[in-house]
Amino acid sequence: MTEKRDLLKVPLRHRTIREFTEERVDEETVNLLLEVANHTATSTGMQSYSIVRVKDEAQRKAIAEVCGQEYVARATELWIFIVDAYRNSRIAREQGVHLDSERDMDRFFQGYVDGSLAAQNVTNAVEALGMGAVYFGSVQNNVDKVIEILELPELTFPIVGLGFGVPNQEPQMKPRMPMKLKVFEDRYETYDNYLELIADYDKEMETYYDLRDANNRVDCFSKQVVARLEGVIPERTEVVNSIRKQGFDLNLKSE
């Protein structure tokens, strides 16, 4: 049992790595990680996702601009995971089958979940190999631009970016809120005073940010919640329109 528990040390030490050394990831390792992605469980076995490995410097810089994070362009490896219902649509059409279901909401979310699971599997493998990784959910800041940069056809959609390589930093592990607020038995639990329940966590987060960068003050978690709600990125609120432009029928009904 002890040896089995040792296997959990890697995921329990997870940290986001944003800076990498100049050491390249060899192609054998890249291919191994792609095999890890390829063996990820997928909804009904349809494998409705794909990966775009971004190597072109101009494309990297353009994606970094969308993300508002210049270090995106410096990631040793930059992979964008995408919903891909296009491939299966073509497979069906080449058999003379043209169905509206190829672009329905179920197809979209199957691909979204498939791609997200694959991204996490790759991250687990990256860390098991002693490297580090960072997710770029910020590709959602302007998905239309990312679609343009990657020349994505209809029935595809960017989910998340993943940067990885050999770490060039040793960040602290980020504290997490109490499990009591995130894990329930049989039914969802609600509480009368959440601020009281996360008071210690707020203090822990303040200490974490103070130690990480004393010159770049960051508020406690509860204040960050408010800041995130206030700091809306307009393009992200209209993402459903981008999904539609990619040919998916989300079948939204007005009240």
C-alpha cells in the first residue's frame, strides 16, 4: 500500500509552472505524451477532440496577445486542445450520411469534455516525467481570433491551451479551500456563512501571495471572487455566439 501511495506524490505536488528553461522536449517524449492523450477515455468512444501543436513563433505571439500573457509564447511546448466534431462529420458524410445531429449540443459538449480530460491526462504525464505545465484558459478571451490563428474549420472549437517543459522556477504550492466546501455526501450542502468558513483560508492565501511576490500584492480569496466577477471580459460573455459561428446548434430556447 505504501508503494501505491507513493504514486500519488506527483499529483499532490502539483504546481503551475509559467517559466521554462531553454531545454527542448525531445520528439520521443512528445510522441509519448501524444499517446497518453490518445488513450484518454472519450464519450461513447467517438474521440471528439484534437490537439494543435503550435510551433510557429508568429502564431505563438498572436495567441499570447489573445491571452494577455506574454509568457504563453515562451512555453517550450504549446498545445491547444479543441472540440472536434468535424472529423466524425466528414466520416459520416463520406458514407452518404448527412444528419443535423452532427452539430448538436450533445456533440459539442462531448468534445469539450473529451478534450478537457485529454489535457489533464497529458498534464499528469508531464509532471510524472519531472516537467511542469500551465493551462491557458485565456485562449477563451477571444475564441474567434484563436479560431482564425489556427485556421479551425466548422464544428471545431478551442477548449484550453497547455504549455509545458522543464521548469525554470520553484513556486510554492497554492493553498486550496477546505474540502468541506467542495465535497458532499448524497446531496449538496449549503451554509449560512461562507466568509466565516473560509476565514482561515483567506489568511493562508494572503500569506501565500506575500511570500510569492511581496512587491505584487494580491487580495485574499474572498476578495478575488468579487474582483473576478467585476472584471468581466466582454468577449467571453459572448462565447455562445462563437460556438454558433462554428456551426454548432445549441438549441437555446428563449423564455
